[in-house]
Amino acid sequence: MLLSNSTNFHPSIFLLLGIPGMEAFHVWISMPFCLVYLSALLGNFSILFIIRTDPNLHEPMYFFFCMLSMADLILSTTAMPKILSIFWFQDREIYFEACLVQVFLIHSFCSMASGFILAMAFDRYVAICNPLRHSNVLTHRIIKNLGLAVVFRGALLFSPQPFMLRWLPYCKTNVIPHTYCEFMALIKLACAKTRISRIYSLTAAFLTGGLDFMLIICSYVVILYTVFRLPSKSARLKTLGTCGSHVCVILVAYTPAFFSFLTHRFGHNVAPHIHILVANIYVLVPPMMNPMIYGIRTKRIRERFLQVLTSHKF
């Protein structure tokens, strides 16, 4: 269904190629992708169940982690079923409207996940730098309002994307060399001037992931300054240990995200299949890794998980 390069059109259907140049390996690639997705579903649902059913875990850090798990579940489920249908059944067609919805959901929930990680950094900052005020600052009302603010920011900043893409004329092709619909991938297919759209994309990315990451770095600079002023080495190590899981989540979330973002806009010499693989890692791996990190590194979650397992043995 490749359309003419010289005709302006608004396609009703796009074709997702999957990973260009690796079509012969799609079935093999689908196996780890499927395992990653199933692990993400199992891990995040387990985290939500454990935190919900254990009153001892009803603390700000775990509430924010529940919000992150919800965002991760929606994010991975938005992309993964279609990716697997491409790999398994060569079902490459996606309706234009469905493509626009996928663009909005992927970008907005990536933004929300970043916001929840920032909220977790704020929790660590208050807990370590102002421990006596922690319960007064992070009340249930404040936690709820922070969560709503993160959701509202993600929805507001990325809601223009579907409308901008709908208004663009497409004259090159309706084939998207990607496994899912992505804003910049569609922008590259347009035959109109897209300078404003590109500036908007950069601005929205900076106001979410970029700004969040800078604020997280600032919070950890203050946290480290406070920690290294503690009198004993054991106190310093214990305090740093409470941040270990969160630091791992930050690295898992932001490293592939920044690489994908930069290569999409500036990495013209990066092989297409490398870029697409990294773009998939950025959408699929953090939702799998986040519950594993917290499940392994957080003693209270680990103990509660083992308790649930042993209580259901026959």
C-alpha cells in the first residue's frame, strides 16, 4: 500500500515495518520482546497488589512507585501488542486514528513516568534533608495533588501532537520504518514545513524529561551534601542505601530515553535498526526493570512478596 511520492494525501492507514533490515529475524526478536512484556505485566501487577494489601507500605515513596507502575503498564501495553502482531503475523497496518492515539499515549505516559520518578526524588530529598518534616510535607493530599499534576502535565503538553499530525499533508509514503507510531517518525513523512512541529517536540521533551532529569540531579546533589555531613560512616551508608533503588530506576529510565531522543533528531549516522531497537528498549525495558529493582533491593517489598507466595502454597 505504498502511495505516490508526489501526491499530497491524508492516509487512512499507515504501514509499520518493524525493525528495518531485520525482517528475517522478527520471529526470533519477538521471543525476548514477549518475555519482557510478560515480565513487565507480572512485576507491575505484583507491586500494585503488594503495596495495596500491605498497610505498612502505605508511604509516599511506595505510593509514587504505584503511580509509576500504572504508567509503565499503560505505556508497554500501548506499544507491545502491535509490535508482536507485526513480528508474528506481519500485521503491519494501523489506522491513522489509532496511530495518532498511540503517539499521544506513548509520549504522554513516558512524560508521566518521568514525573513520578521526579516525585520519588522529591520524597528522598525530604526524607533525608528534612526528616522531621517528612510526614507533614508529604501528606496524602500532597501526594494526590502531585500525582494529578504529573498526569495533567503529560496530557496537556502532548495533547497537541495528534492534531498537529492530523493537519499535516503526507506526500512521501505511508510506510513508517518503526515498530510503533512515534511523533518524529511521522513528521519525517510530511511534505509540509515542519519546523514549528520540531521546535514544539523539542520544547515538550525539555519541559518533561529534560527538566525532570535536571531537577533530579539537583535534588541528589543536595542529598549527597547532606549525607556526607553525617558523623558516622555507617549512617552515611545506610542513608545512601535508601536511595539505591531509586538511582537504579533513574539510570534504567533515562539512559535509553536520552539516546533514543538524540539519535532521532541528530544521529543521522546511526544505523536505523540500532535506533529502532533502542527506541523499543526505552519503551519496554524500564517497565520490566522497575519492579525487579524495587522487589530485589527493597527489603520490605521483598519480604511481603515472599510472604504472599508462601501463604498461597498448597
